[in-house]
Amino acid sequence: MHIGLDFDNTIVSYDALFHKVALEGGWITPAVPVSKVSVRDHLRALGKEPVWTEMQGYVYGARMDEAAAYVGVVECLVWAKRQGIPVSIVSHKTHTPFLGKQYDLHAAARHWISLFLTEAAEPLVAPERVYFEPTKEAKVQRIADIGCTVYVDDLPEILLAPGFPKVAAQILFDPDNHHQVQELPRAMHWADVLGRLEAQWRATL
């Protein structure tokens, strides 16, 4: 068994941070719900797509260390470590933002992983098992190349991509119930993810 995990919006929750940064910038009022999608939709409705794009680079770069892991992520990784199951992070992430200051987004994400995905100061995901790919196609190919047998992502289009490895079990992480995709097992909490991973692991024994 080899567990593959997406990074943004699967391991990391940005809801509170995007809301905080948007408030700081004066782009929203407190009435906007505390969610990344709500902030995005509000800015787009005002015709401020460039503001949204630049904000993403700022959050994923300069403010990355303020983002939170979803509840249950660390516990799930600890479980995998106890069972000796390899875990890889495979994410579609550009090296620098499309607009604004050119932060090193890969370095910021790796630093976040070193801070928050640990147990007793030891990494729960080995640095050499963290992959940031420039395109979605390269991401899907990497999942196939490293032999993930289970993969967790918040985007159905990744899990249903034509090149997605046929042997992998897909889990759609959808905490806000954004997607209704009948052909994918869906988890709304990381406790759900852990339950599905445990079932997959037991099936291999």
C-alpha cells in the first residue's frame, strides 16, 4: 500500500487565512462567510479577479505558515507511520505566483510541512516523498510513476483524469459538500479518510 495525498485544500485548510487577509486588505467585510470559496466568489462578483489571483500568491507564499492543517490530518499520518505505510504528497503547484511578488511557493509549502506534519520533531512525510508538479497532467503522471495505490484529492477532475492510474483507489475529500460525483468515494472529514484507508490496509493483510 502506498498512500498519495494532495496538498492544498486537502491537507491544508485556507478558509480562515484567506478571510483574514481579505479583511486586512479591505476587500471584504466581516459579513462575507469565513471560507476561501466565499472570498473568491465575492471578489469575482466585484470584478476583482486580479486581486484574487495576487492574493493567492501572497497567501501561499508570505503567509503560508499561518495556514492550518485540517483536523485529523496529523492523526492519519501518524497511523500510516505506525503501520509502516509509505505516504507521498503529490500536488499541482506552480513555483511562483502568476501575479504579484514572486514568492517561492514550493519552498513555502515545504517549510509548512516541516512545521506541521511532524511527530516528536520527526517528519511524518519524508521530504523526498513531497512532489510539486507544474501542471495537473504532470501531477497525474507522478501519481502513476510512484505507484500510489490510494490517492486523496479535493478535485474530482484529478481523480477522474484519463491518465489516472487504474489500480489506485480514489477518495474525494469534500468537507463542504461542493461535489456530487457518484462514481467517487467521498470523505467529508479526515476521520472518514482514515476509516477508508484502514479498510484498504486491512484488505492487503
